[in-house]
Amino acid sequence: MPKILLLVLMGYAIGSIPFAIVASRLFRLPDPRSYGSGNPGATNVLRTGHKAAALFTLAGDAAKGWFAVWLVQRIGADVTTAALAGLAAFLGHVYSLFLRFRGGKGVATALGVLAGLQPALALAAAGIWLVVAFVTRYSSLAALTAAVGAPFLALLLGLPRDVVFVIGAMSVVLFWRHRRNIRQLLNGTEPKFGRGRPQRKPPADHP
């Protein structure tokens, strides 16, 4: 148990690295928490119009989820422990140790975790995201649809039930983090993907 706890904490620390902040400093952009949705993630960084910075953020956020899972498996832990470390990395992104326990919505990091657990699962989830995003132009709706599908895809691919449960837990947190987007989708005010320049940060979500 102490070893598992240590590996989970390591995953959390890896996931806490805020690549949106790193990218913004590297590319001399405004802090992503100061405009648009206020979310330190790739979609919000894209609102600056700087595609390279957004791609760097997306790659970094996905890589840390994958790396946490890969590293734990490399150490020799079983797949359930690796999944827990991946969940911890995902939570580290959402509630970052380096951002006073605030963070992004976790879509890219969740995808990285899926890639570490089963590449085919990540490809399938990414495919769902791409199709929905292409058809609707709503990044949030694409993420929510992929989150719903991920646990079922994991079952179809034969992943252990404990791992499926972990993936389901990530999906639940993703829905919670997108609660503002869900309200906006329902009332027709959700901005479409890739549109808009940096604007003042909107009011924070109510608990």
C-alpha cells in the first residue's frame, strides 16, 4: 500500500505541471487564466490565435497523462495501479499543485492516460472527439461525448473492470469540470471551436 500511494502521488505531481502556463511564457502570450474561459488548457490558448502555443499545450498535457501511466508500468506495477496513477495525473491537471489547486478541464490529459493504458482506446476516443467537433464545432460537446463513450469502449476492448471504473471516474470529473459549458450548450451561448480572440475572463463557476 505505501508503494501504491507513492506512485499515485508521483502521478499527481506529474499531472500538476501546467503546460498552458509554460507555453504562454515560452511564446510570450498572456496568462491563459486572464482571458476567454480562464481555463489553462489548449483550447483557451488557441483563442490567442497562436496555433503553435496551443499545440505545445495540447501535446504537453496529453504527454503527462501518458507518462504517468507508462512510468508506473515501467517500474513494474500492475495495470490497476498504473490506471490509478493516471487518474492522479488527470486530477493533478484539474487541481494543480502549482496553481493553488486550480487547473484545466483535463481533456488532453485524460486522452494521454487512455493512450498509456490502451492505445486503441485513445484512438477511438480521439476519433469520437474529432467527428463531433468537426460536425458541431463545439469542443466541449466533443469532449463530453468522448467521455461518455470511453468507459464503454474500454469494456469492449477487454480492459479489467477496475481500470474501466477508473476511466469512468475520469468521465464523471470531466462532466463536472464542463458544467458551465453544459449550461451554455443548453441555452445556446457556448462559443464554437477556434473562434474568438482573447477576452476578459468570465465570472467563475458557482459551486
